Amino acid sequence: MSVSDDNTYTTTVRIDAPPPEVFPYLTRADLMVRWMGDWAELEPTAGGTLAIDINGVPIRGRYLVVDPPHRLVFTWGAAGHDTLAPGSTTVEIVLRADGDGTLLELAHRDLPPEELPQHGIGWSHFLSRLVIAAAGTDPGPDPWATA
């Protein structure tokens, strides 16, 4: 994990599945909620809706780039949140083949400085669940959902 001077959180994780098997976990609502959120409505086309409720937080945005199975860019923000309004930040996810697995590189840009630590913790938590789910194993109930 790293944080840059331009308020960008970046991280990379390795998933034991090839990019074509990982990509749907970022674009299909039924697969998204296996690793992040309790509900999702996803329209993975440029301009399409990205709506995920994550433990009571309504994340709202739009897909900007959908290039299966290698790259996604979407806006991100929380409905009703003054400093992190819907669509106010941008998330870019790049999937690169790594042998029989995938390197997932995530960059969350334009985060307000006070949101960087919380989003670092959140992305770390949820990406660790994605690593499990996309490799074909059930990550189990999200412990944050019951905390």
C-alpha cells in the first residue's frame, strides 16, 4: 500500500485465478457482494451505474472505462457524504496476468486527505476477501457487517 502526494491510495494484490475469472467479480452484482457489500446494482458499460451498499454506506458512481478482462475505471463516493460525494473520486483497477494468476493493481484517486487512512483500511480488508472469492473459495460472512 502507498499514498501519494496527490491523495491517491494505491495497492497491488495477487489472486490465484486468471484475469478473465477475476474480472466478473468487479462487474457482476452477485459476485461483487460475495466480497464487498450487502447489495449492488452494476451496469458495467461506460456511463453505467455503480451502486454498492457496504455495511450501511451507500457508495454511488459511474463506470467510465470497462475493458474486459484488463481494466476498469469508475467514480466513487457516498450518498449523503459532504466531503466524499457520489462520483467525487475515481478508482482504477488494472488486472495483469501473472503466471496462472492475476496481479490486481488498484489506484483510488482524489480522496480527501481525511479519507485516505479509512479507505486504505477498507480496501485492504475488502481486497483480501476478493483474493479468496475470486480464487473460488467462500470468504464467509464479512466480519465488519456484524461488528
